[in-house]
Amino acid sequence: MSETTKHTNPATTAAQAFKNALPFNPEDFVQMDTWRKMADEGLNRYVGWLDEMAKLQRNSYDQLTKALEERNRAMNESIAYAQKLATEWNKMAMDATKRVADMVKPQN
């Protein structure tokens, strides 16, 4: 008696089992131009959306940078003005003190 033993590749068997388990034939999708076009259009829209988001993000960073520069300029001007005001106030206070001291100082 001679028995013929059929040897099969386990990877091929697993791939075939996977194909059989799918509710569709994957080869049908490869041949479907409509599906491929829809997938390409969807991908192109997504890439376009990402490009637009990157552009908006760059614009928002530019606006933020300009706003921070303007804020810093205004703060520096305010500090300079406050220093000038303090210097003038000190000078006026010193002059007023000297005048009062001269008025109350006894005359010889």
C-alpha cells in the first residue's frame, strides 16, 4: 500500500484561510478603479487639509510673535517713562524741600 502525503506550506494555508474568512474578495478591490480613485481623492483631501493646518499654524505663530514683540516694546516704553517720571518727581521734591528749608532757615 502506498499512501500519497500532500505537503502544504503553512504560510500559504494561513493566507488562504484569511482570504476565505473575509466577507469580500480582496482581489476585487485591486480591480476596482472607482474605489482606488475614491481612496486617492480622500488621501489628497487629507494631505491638503494637513497643508492648510500647517499654514494656519505658521500664521498663528507669526501673529503671536508680533504681539509679543509689541507687548515688549510697550512695556519697555512704560518702564522708561516711569523712570523719567520718578527722576522728575525726585528733582521736584528736592527743590521743594530746599525752598522750604530756605524759608524756615534763620536769616543773619
